[in-house]
Amino acid sequence: MILKDRMRRADPIWRRIVRRSEDPDINKGLLMVQGVDGAVAGNVAVSKIKLNDHLVSVIQVTLTSAALVDYTSEFSITADGIINNTGGTSTNTHGLIVVWEAFDDE
């Protein structure tokens, strides 16, 4: 089973991503999604994210099961290309789906 089959639109986490993306207070940029490798609690590289972007969702994906875990509340954007959850949960044996709202550099 591939990832897109696991993230059906009926899934509560998927609905949460869509609901956040429709929020008029944050819906001013382009919604971006990138899959990245997890890491021990701390910095996680997300190559295209910028410091002034808005983090929408961070979802842990476990490829050996259908488990999706929402860690959005643990993460923040701390620099261009970096999200951080220092003191949070280690995701080093999993993948992460990072969703953010990207803004033009003006």
C-alpha cells in the first residue's frame, strides 16, 4: 500500500490539513507539502521552507503500519530550511509529511 492510499480524504488528519489550509487568517500564500526523514528531537531539514512561512502541519508516517501521528504542536520554523522540536518527540525512525504556507519574499 502506498502513502497516497493511506492518506484518504476521509482521514481525520487529512481533514485537519484541509481545514487549516482554508482558514482565512492563514490562507494568503501557496500551500506546500514535502516529505522528509525524521530525526531525533531537534532540527529537521525541510529544504524549501522559509522562516517567514506558516507551518500548517507535521505528520509522522510509519511505513510498516497505517499509523499517522500529528506532531504539529511540537514543531516551529526556526530558520530557512529548518523546523525544530527541541525537547519534543524523536521521529528518527519515521518519515514526516510537512505542510506549510509559503509566502513570497517581498
